Amino acid sequence: MELRRDIAEYRAAAEAQADRVRERINAALEVSRRTREEIEARIASQLHTPTVVRKQATPARKRPRASSRTPRATSEK
């Protein structure tokens, strides 16, 4: 009888701990769900109304062109 009471106490303590852990897990899942929804909402709103003003890329410098001289006339022999 004494042995059963000890087991019951351990079992009750284990169940209480399992309940606390389950509550923490559920709370963490709720926070992560809300965070995900907020991120998805921000992404969706930025796709429709971008708030970031991007600078236009500066064009690359052009290389100087080779002179457009006409080819030399070769003398015929």
C-alpha cells in the first residue's frame, strides 16, 4: 500500500510536469503562428505597395570607340 502511494505521487508529478510542458509548447506555437501571419502580411503589403525607394543603377561607363577611319587603299601592282 505504501508503495502504491509513492508511485501515485510520482505519476501525479509527472503528469503535472507534462501539462506544464504542453502549455509552454502550445504558447510557443501560438507565438510562432502570429509571427508567421505578421510576416506574411508584411510581405503581401510590400508586394502591392512597395515602400522602399530604390536608387537607379548608374550606367556603366562606355568605352571609347575606335576611330571609324576608312581602310587604306592598297596600291595595285
